[in-house]
Amino acid sequence: MDAERVPPGIDPTKAHPSRRYNYWLGGKDNFAVDRESAEMVASAFPTVGLAARENRAFMRRVVGYLAGEAGIGQFLDIGTGLPSAGNVHEIAQGIDPSARIVYVDNDPIVLVHARALLTSEPQGRTAYIDADLRDPEKILADADLRRTLDLSRPVALMLVATMHFITDDHDPYGIVRTLLGALPSGSHLVMTHATGDHLTPEEYAVNVEANERSGVPFRLRSHDEFARFFDGLELLPPGVGSVVEWRPEEPAEDRPAVEDVSMLCAVARVP
Ligand SMILES: C[S@@+](CC[C@H](N)C(=O)[O-])C[C@H]1O[C@@H](n2cnc3c(N)ncnc32)[C@H](O)[C@@H]1O
């Protein structure tokens, strides 16, 4: 994007997670500051672009599973990112045209492009809420959310590649607990999260430092720290593991190495 012609409300001088992710996915909705931040992270973790693509592929598989086999007709997708091929509503409504999807993000650039998320099938419904995950009560009280989702019926809460932007001072476990507290039995939690578990202590330190320099607050979490988000829920097979290995469609020999992706995932049912 041209930093000379910036839509109102957009800051082209500070790196933003959605625009940086868009760069890693090969998109054009990013500024020089985002690309510099992306390259800084890539200097410490060169396969970060692969990680972004594998994360997106997981999201496609999991929405297909939930809308199909699991029969979930409602999705609350927080940390949506810029619209991209295969948005949640396109996948879900491709299986169940009556599916209802609420998207939430706090980045003004996602709001600018939100129209692409509102192309619902006539039988279903989509909404976009410009809100911050760190204020979950506000999201739950939002009139558009209440109009779109029936919270007496199961909802899939999607926090895909989003919780690693919530640092410990913002009570990440409390946020997830609050959101799940509003959802009935049979709802599902879907989460992916970057991990440093496969790094040596030296590599870990280099990654933390590169993330700090990149201008985007970021928290790598270990397998156990990630698993804590699912306390009290019923994990679906294969449990907590790499996005690469969650109901894969490719034979093992064609899949990337788990270490090169370093993205944990799990899907669990609210009892
Ligand atoms: C890496 S993108 C992931 C996009 C999409 N979920 C996916 O996996 O393809 C993370 C998104 O989370 C959003 N995000 C980060 N912190 C947030 C917050 N506090 N509230 C709402 N959204 C947030 C960013 O703006 C960004 O769009």
C-alpha cells in the first residue's frame, strides 16, 4: 500500500499484526513499516511465512470440520485479520449456507476492508465488530453480536493466531474464560498459538529480542502454557499439538516439519 494515500484512521508509521500477517501470506495490504517488522521477525525465525500459511490451512480444515461433521452453525472469530481467500463465512456457508459468523478485530485496516466479510449467503448472516479482545465483556454485549448469534445454541469461539498478541499483563486466561462463560454446552474453542518449544535457549532469546524490536507485543507460549487455555474442556483428538498434524489432508512425507511451523493448536468442546 502507498503510505502517501492512507485511508482515514490508519497509521502507516507503526507495524500492525494484521498487515504484517498479510505480508507473510503474500498480500499487498501492508506498509513499509509492516514489511520491516516482518523481516525482523523472519531474521530470527526464517520460516515464519510457512507458519502463517500452515496456520491459515489449519483454519480452513477446522471450520470445514466444525460446520460439517460437528454440526456447528455459529462462529465467533476474534482476531479475524484482513479478508483473505477462504474467510470463515465462505468456508462455513459453503457447507451450511445458514451459518452465522461474527468477526471481531481491533485493527482499523481490517475495519476498512470489512465489507468483504459481510458477503453472507442469504440464508445465513455475518457481522463485523470493531473491538478489542482485551475487553471481552464489551464484545459479548455488542448489539450486532446479539443480533447475529443465538447464545443459547453452540458457538465455535475461534482465536486463531491471536492469543500470542495478548501479553500476560492483560490476563489472557481470564479473557478466554470470560468468553467461554457466555457460551452454552456443545460450543467449541479453537485456538492456535506460536510456540518457542522447538528452539534452543539461544534461539529463543534471539526470537524474543527480534519480537521486541519488531514493534508488535508478542508472547510465545509453551505446550503447557497453551494447554492451560483448555482446562475444564473436552479436547478433541488429536489433542494439543502442531497445526500441521491436526486432521491433515497431506501424507506425512509432504507436510512441513513441526519445528519450522512452531504453531500449536487445539480444538475442544465445552462440556
Ligand atoms: C495473525 S492475524 C490472524 C488472522 C486470522 N485469525 C488467521 O489466523 O488467519 C491476528 C489478528 O489478531 C488481531 N488482534 C491482535 N490483538 C487484538 C486485540 N487485542 N483485539 C482484537 N484483535 C486483535 C490483529 O489485528 C490481527 O488481525
